[in-house]
Amino acid sequence: MSRIFLRQMNPTKIAWIALGAVVAMVIALAASVAIGAFIAQKELRAAVPVVSQLQGDFGSDDRQALAASVEKLQKHASAARGAADTPMWWIAEQAPFIGPTLHAVRASTVAVDELAQGVLPALSDVDPALLRPAGGVFDLDALSTLAGPVSTAAAAGEKAADALADVDVQRTPGVLQAPLSQLAGAVTALQPALSRADALVPYLPSMMGQDAPKNYLLLVQNNAEARGLGGIPASVVMLRFAGGKMEIAQQAASGDFTNNRATPIVPLDPEVVKLYDDKIGRWSQDVTSTPDFTLSAELAKAYWTETFATPVDGVISIDPVVLSYILRATGPITLATGDELTSSDAVKVLLSDVYAKYPKNAAQDAFFAAAAVEVFDAVSSGDFEPVPFAAAIVQAVDENRVYFSSFDEGVESALAGSRLLGPLPASDDADRTTLSVFVNDLTEAKLSYYTWMSADVVVDRCSSVPRYTMTVTFVNAIDKATSDSLVSYINPALNYPKGVLGTDLQFYGPSGATFVGATFDGVDVSVTNGEHLGRPVGRLWAVNGPQDAHTMTVTFEGSPDDSAEVSLVHTPMVNPVRTSVSEVACG
């Protein structure tokens, strides 16, 4: 009957009916997507403040508030994804002009939902107390249970990152750009950390001596005498883990090792020698000169085993600034000397006051040893708040003040890409380009406490090949009166007149870039340049008198296809370093 009816109809009427059906479908599709877009945008905007709230909830001990925030986020995220992650929406994404915007919104709802349903519930189920030893002993069986929730969180984090991988936030509606930029930043920061944690957690029981004792060298870098990674490792502690119990097995100072050697303790790459001299292998105080912490760990192990013959399973490095952060969690501690350390004064006491109060080396060594023991005792006893402690370590790692290198290949592989292995990524990628500057004191004094530095990068993409110009201003802020009042150990006038600073600076460009040139106080200069860690390096020296400043620039040329976001890394100094990255506006 229907076929007879259609044969009897005018073809023009059939065309109009077909066109009407198509229009009806388009209208239905548009209406569906419009309603979904309204709901998705509304729920996404409501979800972002909850994500911010969750950061505070994870930083507190209020587990009930944390659970409530997670549940609230899950409702918003589920509603947003339910509205956008539909076949009709996907069809609309194929349309020109509006398609990329719809894709960005839908992908964002997927990312938020993966965070809400997978990452956060898994992490909120982890008891922070597991990270705190009881009576100096970690519960290794309990730590083993972390593998499940961390793996779940890592898998969900990977899905969230994948969803956002090709999203251009600028394609989203204006009201969503700021919150979604915040979301993308959170996912970008969280996902790599979760992946590394997922790879590392299975090794934790073994690392803590489940099967056999493990020995780790702890280098406490003294930033008052700057080195590339922070400062000289004047205090070295052997930490031993056995069955989850940790203890200080032995302590040593730089004077306990054979220094001023005729040849480096291990063979060195000629490029490293060109940029840092061979002293990094001839003096134990110089092992932290380069940004290659793997090399620092190898050198430290060689010095220790030569002197004490104790096996070394890994090397950890911290500085007094890290100790000040830890004291936020432990509270003030009183040393055997009667001195008290607090989070607000630990850096000043350890890097300045101690030298005036204890002018002899032996007394200083005893003071540093006492400080290390007391802080260790506070941590090993579990006498600290786990969430503030974890926050302190995260901040220290973010500032490149904590490093760890393992001589177990599996552990080292699990740490691949982590800042714990060193301040520079193994190589730059399509998302990020890194430049850096590292500072090495040449004065043989403790005057880095009085230095300030700023570092700025200007990126010029206006020609076929991008140029990166790094400008560093280095300041010796000490005045003559202060210089004259300092004891000889701080200001001995060995290599330079009293109060004068000599500084060796290494400027690193992007992976695969080329060194172009350098200036010193605005004048072109010829400098030593080479390659290290797959990057071009320019080496400059500065001599600063009291209250004297010098400005240095180094320019690198990248590849034509360089378009990644640029970041800047520097030696963690005693005083804050002001940094900036800017792009030249091409007109």
C-alpha cells in the first residue's frame, strides 16, 4: 500500500517530505546538543570549585569532609558527562566551526568524571597514617596494600589525561576557559605523579628492607656554599632500613673523605670536565656541582665505599630548607646542644648563626650531627602529622630540593621522568621546553647565604627559528660592615678579597638547541660552551664585590618546529629566586 501511495505522489512532494525529515532530525539534534551543552557547562562550572575544595580536604585530617567533597564532585561530574558524552553529541562534533568547541567540552566532562569516579575515591581511601612509622618501624604489610588504590587512581588519571590530550581550551566557551585551564593543569600535574607512584609502590617493601637490609646515603646540602644542585654535601648520613625499621647507621663529614685527589674518583665525561672542571670528582664537596644527580650519587657512593666499605643501595639529598618544611609537621625540636630549631628559623640557624656561635669546625660538625639526629628521631618515631609532612615533601620536590637515585635498576626505572632524579627532564617534548641556570660558588666561603638571583627567559618565535634568551642577574647583597663582622670560616678571603664572591654559572638551553652567544653587563663576551645531558651549555663567571650586581644573558636557537610551553629551572638557593618566562609579540 505504501509503495502504491508513494508512486502516486508527486516527486516534488516526496523531496519536500524528505527535506522536512532531515530538517526535523537536525533540529532534534541541535535541541539535544543545546540542552546537553547547557547542562554540561552548568555542571562543569559547579565542579571546578569543588576540585579546589578537595585540595584543602586532602591537606586536612577531616576524612568526613573529604568524603563529602568527593561525593559532591561525583554528582556534578556524572551529570556533566551524562549530558555531553552521548552519540548525538559525538555526531554534532563532526560539524565544522562548532565541532572543536563541542569536542573540548565533552572531553572535559570525561576528564572530570574520571577524576571524580576513579582517582579521588581511590586516593581518599588511603590512610595517611600508613606514611608514618610507629616507633621507627613502617608497617610493610600495610604499605603493600597501597598498590591496589594507587593502580586504580593511575588508570583513571591516564584516562583523564587522554581525554584532554587534544583539547584546546581556547575553543571552549569563554565562561569555561578559566576553570577548564585550571582543570587541565591539575590533570597534567597529577597524572605523571600517579603513573610513577603506580610503578614505584610495588618496590616500597623491598626498598625498606623487607627481604634484606638497605643502606641509603643522605646528603645534607649546605646552600650557604652554593653548588648546582643546592650546596656542598658537608654532612653525610647512612640510613639503614631493615624490616621496615629505619635508623642512623653512621654519620660523616666532608673531611672524613680523601679530597684534593690527583685524579677523579670515577672517570668523568670530558664535556662535564669542560663545563665543571675535574674537581667534581676530586673533592667530595663538589659532587653536587652538576644537575646530573645520577652522577652525584655515583660519586658519593664511590667516596663512601672507599672510606667505609659499606654497601650503598641509593643516595638521597635534601637541604636545610627541606628541614624547615619538615619542622612544620613535627613542630620545634631541641638539640643536644640546647639550641632549638623551628620551621621559621631553621634556615638562618643552620646556614648562618651556627658559624658565629661555633667558630671551630669540630663544633659545627657536632651541631649539624645533632640537628640531623633530632630531626631523624622526630620523623622515625612517627611524631608528626602525616598530611603536613607529605605536603612539606611535595613542596620540597617541586622546588628541586629533594633528590633520590637508586642503584636498583627496577626502582630507578620506576622513577623515570621524576624530578627526584634531577632538576632537568631527560629531554624536552612537544608539551614543554626547559631552560635552566645552575650556580657554583668559587669563593670557598659560606657567603651564598647573602646572594640573590633573578632569572628571566624571553622566547622569540617571530622568525623561522625560535630564539631563547635567558637573562640572570646575580647579586651579592652583603655590605662591608656585615662582611667585616663575620668569622673567618664564613668569610675567609681565600680566593677573593673579604666579602667578594666568585661564582661559576652554567646556562642550559633546550634539548637539541644550539648555543648562539652571551653578554656580561650588556657587553658581548666569549664563553666556554659545550653539551651536557643532550643540551647546549654556556659557562660564565662573575665576581661580585659587596652589594654588587651583574647581569648575564645567554641565547640559544631552537628548531623550526619548536612550539612547546617554556619552563625555567634553577639551583635552589637560600633566598627565593624571581623567575619569569615571556613571549615576544610578533607584529
